[in-house]
Amino acid sequence: MKPTISLSASDLAIAAVLILLDGALSVALGLGLHRQLAVAAARMVLQLLLIGVVLRSVFALASPPVTLLVILVMVGIAAREVAVRPEQRLRRYGNYMVGASAVAAATLLTSILALTTALRPSPWYDARYAIPLAGIVLGNVLNAASLALDALLGTVVRERAAIEAQLALGATIGAAMRRLVRAAIRRGLLPIVNQMSAAGVVTLPGIMTGQILAGLDPMEAVKYQILLMFLLAGGSGLGAVAAVLLAARRLTDARQRLRLDRLV
Amino acid sequence: MTPRLRLAGLRSAIAGPFDLAVAPGECVAVTGPSGSGKSLLLRLIADLDPGKGEAYLDGMPRASVPAPAWRRRVAYAAAEPGWWDERVAAHFPDLAAAKALAGTLGLAPALLDGPVLRLSTGERQRLALVRTLLMDPAVLLLDEPTAALDAASVGLAETVIRERLAAGVAAVLVTHDTALAARLGQARFTMRERRLVPA
């Protein structure tokens, strides 16, 4: 591996001029974005520095319970994001339950599969691999699950008459909701499908770019990226399906009614 | 004789309790101001809204059959029918039978080959009645089945409903049309504050 080009604080400061440029544009064009932009940029820097410090000490600790704890905190934050995205909320913290179950199941399954088969660090739960991997899978699962959940909860309200018309004609709730469930899962999977189609042609994926910049051979970086894309696609699929099916189950009852009263 | 449909203390959190017996071939007409709970009654009978109490079809308790089977026998036609496909034809498993029945309601059979978007409110209402009748239910729960129809179409719909009643179907008819209620309803009720009161 070639030696990495190490970045100094002044290198970053020069790049930060671009944020100032954005701010100037916002003022000049009356976009009203400069405040948000400044807050977001500051948050990004602080959050990343913080996670850098945390990761450094967690890697040094090399303690499985601490690794698991860090991943669970990440899962919790992602679950909250999934829960708050839709305009509609399922009662009794339904969105949170759905979000947490979907995100946790999809992320853990996909990450553990990768760690125990393709990557195989030793031990397989080595924090240096487990945490970044869970993180990137989590980001995609979060995206897929929140889009899918939002699509389902949004359409189920709009399509109430259509669903109940089918129920009144003797359809099972599964049949009556099939279209919506399919459309919602498809919505959740669109980003990863786009990402895979565009990879390498329209965009160089961030991870791969990072690895190449850090000095890794492009072919090695590409192989990593392919593995990651498969993981992300699998995680997205599991996350979207779990979020939609769990939410759909909460919208019905033993008598196969459409229970929109469970939405607030 | 066992009533075709019997309600025993059927109630939801916001309507009822309802006690009612409808004999085979009988039509019970329910009138009352908007928001008095007429649609809630029908939804409750069709098991579309959660509630307590029991409903019986020919003496068989509702709880003893799966909900979809109950709804096929005790069929609810909503005042504003829903459509789940752009094509009208997709809503009818037996298109030929649907066209024939649509004809008796004064609808051009060609309507069934077109898109739902092109249908008028009155056409939608009658086509919704067609798809409900084609299930051959034992009980009809009709919510304003003629609200959007002209006088001639009301007459045709009435004839079709009468044929079903003559065949032993029981009906609960919710309507604003007091004349229709008087013509079709052997028993008449008014919904007042979400309770049934004999009219």
C-alpha cells in the first residue's frame, strides 16, 4: 500500500472556504439557507470528530460488549430517524417499534453475514471492522426503511376507500393491501437500485473513492465496493420489507379490519 | 322463523348499542340527519369497525366465521365506493355477468371496458351496487345507494333491489330519501344520536 497523504488542519480549513462560498451564494441569491448551512457544517465537523475519538478508544479497548453497545446506540438513532420521517404515526410508539425492529434485524443479519463469511477478521466481531460495517449498512437500511414506511403510511390513508371496498367484497386484508405493500417496498428499494446502476459510471461510490485516496489499489477498492453494494442491497431489502410488513400488521386486527384509528 | 340478520347489543365506542332483527326478504330503512351514525351502523354490521356485541346470520354468530367470509354474505356497499384499479373491468371477476347486471341498472356495458376516471358519480354508485350484488350476498347493507341518481335510475335500482328481496335477501337501507325509505322499507327507523329509534 502507498503511504497515505495525511491531512492537516489547515488543509481542511482551505476546503471549508467552499462552505463559505455556499453561504455567500445563499445571501446573494436570497436562499435563506446560510444559517442552516452553517449549523449543518458545524454539526458535521463536531459529530465526525467525536466519532473519531470514540472509535479510536473503542478500537483500543477491543471489548465485545463495548462494540455491541456502540452498534446498538447507532441502531437506536437510526430507528428514531425511521420513526419520525413519516407524517403519520402509529399509536403507542408504533413507528419506533417498527423502525427499531426493522433496522436492527436488517443491519445485524447483513453485518454478521459479511463478518463471518466474506471479511472474516479475527475475531469476527473485531470493532475495527464491525462498527464501520454496521454503520454503512445502517445508513442504507435507515434510508430504505424510512422511505418504505413513509410510503405505506401515506398511501394507506389516501387509499382507505379502495382498501375497505375490497374488504367489504370479502377480500382478506392481505389481498386488499397487497398493492400498497408492494409499492411501499419498491419505494424503499429504489435508492439502492439507482445506486448500483450508477456505480462507477455516473458516480464513484464514496467508500471506494476514500480507499483510493487513502492509497489502496483501485481493483482492491472495487472489490470492497462490490461486496458493500451487495450488503447494502440485502440490508435495504430486509429493512424495507420488515418495516412495511410490521407496520401493515399494526394497521389491522384479528377480524381483518383496516385500523386507521391506530394512526395519529 | 330465524331472522336472516339479527343484531344483539352490537355497539362500538361511538355508536349503539343496536338490537335489530331483519327477516328474509325484509328491508329495514334507516333515515336520519348526516352524522347521526347511519354509516357507522352498517360498518359495524359488516365488521369493518371494531365493536362489541354480536351479529347473527340465519342464527350463526359472526364470531364463528372468518371476517372475509362474513363480509361476502353480509355485504356493505359504501356511499362513496372505493376503486383499487384504474380499469373498471378489474373490479369485476365475472365481466359478462357484470355487464348484464349493469344493463338492468341503465348503464352502458361499454363503461366496464373504460377507466374508472371517466365514470360519473352516479355511474360509480351503480357499478358499486353491481359488484356487491354479484357476490350474491344474503344480506345487503346499502349506504345511500341512490343518492347520486336521477329519478329514472332510482326506479331501476329499486327494481333490482326488490328482485333480491323477493329472492329472500334481507336489506338494511340507509338513505336520506324518505320517499324511497317509505317505498322499500317494511320496517323504518330513524337514527338519533347514534341509536335506532322506530320511525
